[in-house]
Amino acid sequence: MTSKEYCIVITTFTDDRNGQQIIDALLAERLAACVQVLPIQSFYHWQGKVNCDAEKLVLIKTKCSLYAQVQQTILSHHAYEVPEIIQVPITDGLPAYLNWISKECRAQN
């Protein structure tokens, strides 16, 4: 097992109910070992205007082999027209923690 097998997937949401649907689906399908939610303030360009929204930043701990399924699950539940879905590789980590991610996430189909 190498740390290059693992990643964090980042997304955001504004509606708590929608966010909980995404989180519940990821955990129910065992696509994530852990999902963390942090309050943030986002400033961005959208449809020709600068916007500012109170959002929740979601950090999804998973295996790289599951990224496509994580992305599809987020897309199928997300309320945004174009949600942020970004994969960030984990280049190193505590072996026991990485092993835990491996045990909690299902094997790639």
C-alpha cells in the first residue's frame, strides 16, 4: 500500500439538506472513509458577475480508484449547475490512517 492510492475530493454546497444528501450517499455507498464539512465564504465569478456566498467546504477522504464514482455520486445529487469537484492526491500520510481509509472504502468494481 502506498500513499499514492489515496486522495481528498473537494466539493462545496450552500444548502445543508443537499449537502447531507451528498454525504449520506457517499458514506452509504462506501465511497468515502470520512467526510469533513467546514464553513467558508466563497468569492467567485459566475455568469458575468462577482458573487459572494456562505458555503460549506467538503473534504472527502477516499481512494483514487474510486474517484470517478465519487464524482458521479456528487453530480447525481448536487444542486449546483457546475459544482466544484476536485481531486487532490495524498502524497504521504500516517500508514495506520491510510490503512483505515482502505478498509472503510469499498474495493473498485
